Amino acid sequence: MNDVEDPGYQPQFQQYQQQPRQQALGTKFDPIPMKYAKLLPYFLERNLVQTRPPPPIQKKLPARWRPDLFCVFHQGAQGHDVERCFSLKIEVQKLIKDDLIPFEELRFEYAS
């Protein structure tokens, strides 16, 4: 099955692809109890994060680049979505470290 045809499909190797980059930057992300797409509106409403301009498109696209995905955090940039957005994950990790995310409240307010 091709993962482009089924947007709900998540390949088994996805985490492996992110591991080298995380290790290279010394970043480890705490697990969160909801999707980043559910958290982003909360962060934006409270000015905890700001969207970013799209990054320049590289001449050689990385293996993780997906033409069918667009990132709201990067103002609609093509190639990834907020669930795979390394920059957003870094910002969320900072907010977790600073204890600025009330996950218990958010579970009810931003439940699917």
C-alpha cells in the first residue's frame, strides 16, 4: 500500500527517520497526550508560539519530504505537516519544560 494514497497510514520507519536528526541535535521529545494539530490553535490563541515563514525549498529534497503534506506552523509550507514538524516539536518541548501546557484541561477543551 502506498502511504500517499492513504493519509492515515503511518509507516513503521517514520520514527527511525526522525531519530538521527533528533540525536544529531541532542533533542528528545516528551510524548504528548494529543496531536500537535489539536495543540497548535491553543498555542496561537495564547501567543505561546508564532507561525513561521516557510523554509526555503532545498535543491535536494530530504527523504522525509512529502508533497501531499502542508504545515500550518510554517504558513502552509509543502513537504510536512504539524505532526512531523521538527520546529513545532522543539517549541512544544520548551513549553513542556517551562510547565506552560495544562494537558489535563486541554484534553477536555480540545478533545477530538
